[in-house]
Amino acid sequence: MIKNKGAITFWISMDKNPFAFKDGNQVKFVNQDINGEHLTINLESKQINVIFNKGTNRAISIFSPIISNIDPVKNFVAVSWSSEKILIMFNDQELFNKKFVTNIKKISISGSPENPSIDEAFGLTFQLHAPYNKDEVTLLINPNITDYEDSMGDENVSIRHLTFSEHTPDTKIIKFDFGDNNVKKIGGTYIKLEKIGTIVFENQEFLTFDFFIEDISTE
């Protein structure tokens, strides 16, 4: 996730970088903060790898196509970015020019017997998981839902939305709060805890948890 605009240019001198553009070699050229974004630029064999905010929940990694127009003396690289677009230039060739497409969905998950403790967005399934309280919440991400019932089949039983699930190798248990764990990333999807509130059911208060799910892809 990129928040701020920026750009950088540099030259790759072949006499100073004899291992550049060699198969199997990695050469690092940039590792610095620029206008609120941490930028890393590596040359992986004949591909440019641009990484924004490495090691954070805002991380984005882009690989260029394989470079063919390599000058034997020196080569010019330019990278520019914004929240909507990334552009990579190599000499006079446009290697990468992609716009970001952002889709946002709000989901609400509740501990109330009357409301669902499970929801779905952008191919991910979210299920409420203990522990949770007024300051933090735990989600089960991508459990295998084996059964889901609106009741127990008895009109005298007031239980609603009974969910049966099991863990798989792809299932994750993730804690959210309003501090360092406010936003988490799975693939190209960002999950943000927006609000913790309460609802009343049969004179009893139950917690509700609102999330914004942001899915980012390129076109």
C-alpha cells in the first residue's frame, strides 16, 4: 500500500557493477526512505525488483519483465510511484506501468447469537475467534466451513447462526487492535479493524467488530 508520491533516478555503471545483469546474481542499488515510503531496488539477474515498505503491512513487491536493451557501459533507471500507479523505466524503455485497482468492502462480525460470526470478502473468509474484548479481537482467516445453520431445528431453541469450521494449512489466526495490530495484510488484501461496538440481544450486550477489507490489484 503506497500513500505518498515519489520518484528516483540512478545510473548503473557496468565497470563499477561487474556482477549486474548476470544470471543468478542479486545487486542492491537503493535502500532508503523517500517521502514517507521505504524503497528497496534490487537487480535480480536481468529483472528489476522494486519493494515498497519491506517487512511492514504496507509492503508491495514489483518485478519488471526481463531486460533486453542493456548498454555495455552504463544504464539509466527511473522509478516513480503514487497511491494509484507505479512506473519503471530502463534506458528508453518502459518496463512497468501499472495502475492500482482498489476495491473496499466493509464487514461486521458479532459475538451475538442473533448475528453472524462469519463473513467473506475478496475470496477470504473471516470468522470470530477467542479471545476478544472491547480493545482487541481475534479472527480466524480462511477456516474450512463444514456446516452453517440458522438454528438447531427446534423452534424453542433461540441459538442462531451456528457455524462449524476446522483448521486447514491455509488457516491463519490473527489478532487486531487499535495499535500496532490495526492493519494486517494477506496477499494483496489489507484488513483493518475500524470499530468495536455493542448490540443488545435479549437484554444482554454483545460485542460487534467492524472491518474494512481493501483489495489491491494492478491493471
